[in-house]
Amino acid sequence: MEPSRPGSSSVTLTLPDEQATTALAIDIAAALDPGDAVLLSGDLGAGKTSLARALIRHLADDPDLDVPSPTFTLVQSYELPRFTLMHADFYRLTGADELAELGLEEVPPGAAVLVEWPDRAPDLLPPDRLEVELRLDVAAGPDARVAHLTGHGSFAERVTRMIALRRFLEKADVAEARRERLAGDASTRAYERLALPGRTVLLMNAPRRPDGPPIRYGKSYSTIAHLAEDVRAFVAVAEALRTLGFSAPAVHAADLAAGFLLVEDFGDERFVAGDPPAPIVERYRAAVDMLVALHGHMMLPSELPLSPEATYKLPSYDRDAFLIEIELLLDWYLPRLAAVPSTPARSAFLAFWRDALAPVLAQPPTWVLRDFHSPNLIWLPERRGIERVGLIDFQDAVMGPAAYDLASLLQDARVTVPEDLEIELLGRYARARRANEPSFDVAAFVQIYATVAAQRATKILGIFARLAQRDGKPQYLRHMPRMATYLQRALAHPSLAPLKAWYAAYVPPPPAPPA
């Protein structure tokens, strides 16, 4: 890595042949997000168009796609699976006024831009960009090149990470695998499917979570809420689940410091079907049975093996964590609805929640996977019994009440679970627990279930509002009416009457989702 200007990061790579140039193009394509800009410079014949062609073909998932040089058309647009990409060549530009004629002064929202000869329009350079300068290295071979990469702004860290990922793949002997980027979630993690001879594996690219500013007690939100900072939690919990006979992915290779994992690929067979997606009842029943089996293990440990020399300790889902999540409603959801409560009303809200959480916190703790819902469950039909339930997202696991994961499943934030199905599956769980443990108190469990369901719905309304406002992800707003319905279901429990009255007084119904 070379020294670079403030706010930038640079690296120089030797590309011995055309295959290495294609590999670099794939690395860049895998790192691209909507709105990104990549600028290719170098002398005539240095390989700019070759790199651009390989990059576009990878994004299109079509190795034979016709990608003509835009030297004469100046701009070529591609509607790709992940975003629109505009491929431009400024070699023939004679003045900045031509940019307006091309429409490049106003790039469509979410489109990525790939520009050859960017020096012909220096005023167009965005602050967040990747610059790639290519030159031939004839002494090293007829197809050898040297590539100088500089990431500016948000790309500064990404260019460094892109090179580190390439080295991880080489060390794991999968650098030649065909790579397919998968749809992401609301986190900063990215996933790719790597095709190897006779099998596939998943690449998890999980940068260490930034700690964020202190908001209370000198701690950040993620620290108080006990959100995992790195991949160590995933590795430890995956192995712990597998040891107990549950279907968590095997970890084939790991760089714990960098946050790169190669894990078993469970495929894409989901627990929902249709449009809009609806629960596949048989699979939801299997997921309930899996939770019964997990919660049947008494005194599960909080300290899990991570390596022969290290362990990972699951944090406790304590009162501060529950409350900081609940406050997302006050800090993000209600301001969105122009319904900010007064200081006394806010204090009453938190007091009611402290009382409601007291019996929750008194429960014997078990492993709470925390994101146990349809997007994170894969159906494995070739396996038997509870092993058919594949688990893929549990890095934020904590020690807490057994009811929490059941509420996550039966009040799925992204899929409508009808109330009669929720009641059926809640009964299925309670009957199974009672059959295995005669002392299991069904009424007490139902109260805990309702409380954590209300807490979770409250939290998610705040999270979706935050994703829309702070992170520019308005697609989550369409789930708010569903979460508001779940919240009312949970608040119907008699023990939550004070909270139900507070919500009725201060929380307006959510607006209709955007069309």
C-alpha cells in the first residue's frame, strides 16, 4: 500500500496477463454499489476498455454480452440486475458543454458510472470515486499491465478492503471461483456465492461494525444493544449450534481480523412462497419445533469456544439493551409522524416498559438468536427433522428469554403471519414444551411472549424509520403497517394494559406505504 492524499487510499498492482486484468475487473464489480463512480485512465491500448468490458459482463452475469467501446457513442447504458450502469468514453470530448448534451450532468438516481478518459472532464469528478490508472508493462510480457488504484472519499476504505479480500480468496484457494453477489440485508455485510467444482460456498464480507458516537453512559448504541462488532460471534455461535445438532453453516475459512468468512452454502429454498410472500406452514411448524429443541437444552453456556486459544462470551439481553431498542420509537418513528411526546410522556413510557420487562428479565436465560425469521431461515429438504431448518444469521445472539425468537418468527417483519396461524404455532410450541417439561408454565410464557413481541415491534418501527431517514433506504417503510398490526396484537395482553393506553394516546397509525 502506498502513501496517499488525505481522504484517499492507493495501491499498485502488477497484472501479469489478461486473466489477472479480468480478475481485477471482477474485484471492482463485486465492490460496486449503486451510485458509485469508477474512472479509468491510461494511454491508448493500455486496457481500459478490456477492463470495462470484463467488469460489465460480470455485473450482467453474461460472459458473452456485447460491450462495444463507447468511443463514438460516448455513452452506453446497461440495465443490470443490481443497478443501471452508464459506460462513458470522454476521449472525443471537446468541451464541458457537451456533457449536458449527453445527459451526464444528471445521472439517474442509483446508477453507477464507469468513465474512460476522465481527464477530459475534470470538473465532473465526484468526491467518492475509484480511479484506476493502467499502463502496459511490455518488459513483463505482451499482456502484462500495471494498475494504480486510488480510492477517494467512501472508496478509500473499500479499495484497501478489496485488495485484502483478493488475498483472502487466494489463500483459501478459491480465487478462480466464479463469483455472484447476492442481495444484501439492512446491515453493512455483503455476500457472494462462489462456484467451485461440484459445489458452491458463500463468501461473507463483514467489515468491523463502527462503534458510533456515545449516546449514554459514554457508550454507543451498538454497545448498549449488544450488537456484534465483528465475525467472531458468527463463528462461535455457528459451531455451538452445530455441536448441538442444529443446521448452522460450517465455516471453511476465516479471517477474523478482516471479517472475511467462507461458509457452507445452504441454497435458496425459503420458508415463504407466493407474491406477496406468505408462510409455508409446514416449514414454520418445523422452525417452531427447532426452537422447542433448542430451548429444551437446560443451562446453555454463555461462553463459547472460538478457537483452541480463545472463547466468545454471549452478552446478556439486559434491561439497558431492551430499553435502548425501545427508545428508537421515540427518537425515529414518532418524529417521522410529527408526534414527538412531551418529556413527562416519554418518562411514563419508559417507566411502563421497565415494569413490563421485570418478568422478562427474571426468565432463565437461553441462547437468543435474535433474528430468527423467514429471511434468515433456509429449508434443507434433504435433511431430517429439525435439521431441515437452516440457520444463517445469528451473529447478534445474546443470552435472554426463550420467547424472543418465537416472537421473531411468528411476527415476521417482512411477511404477514395471519393471527390464526400465530396462535396455532404458539400453541404448538407451548404444548411441546409442556410435554417435555411438566413444570412449564404456559400462562407465564404467553405473557413473556406478548411482552417481547411488543418490544420487538416497537424497536423495528424505529429501525425502519431510521433506515429510511438516516440511511436512505425507504423500501423498509412498506413493512410499517404490518409491524403496527403486530404491535396491537401483542399489546392486547392484559399485563400490557398501561402500555396499550400510552400507545393509543401518543402513537398515530402509520401512513400508507409509498406506492
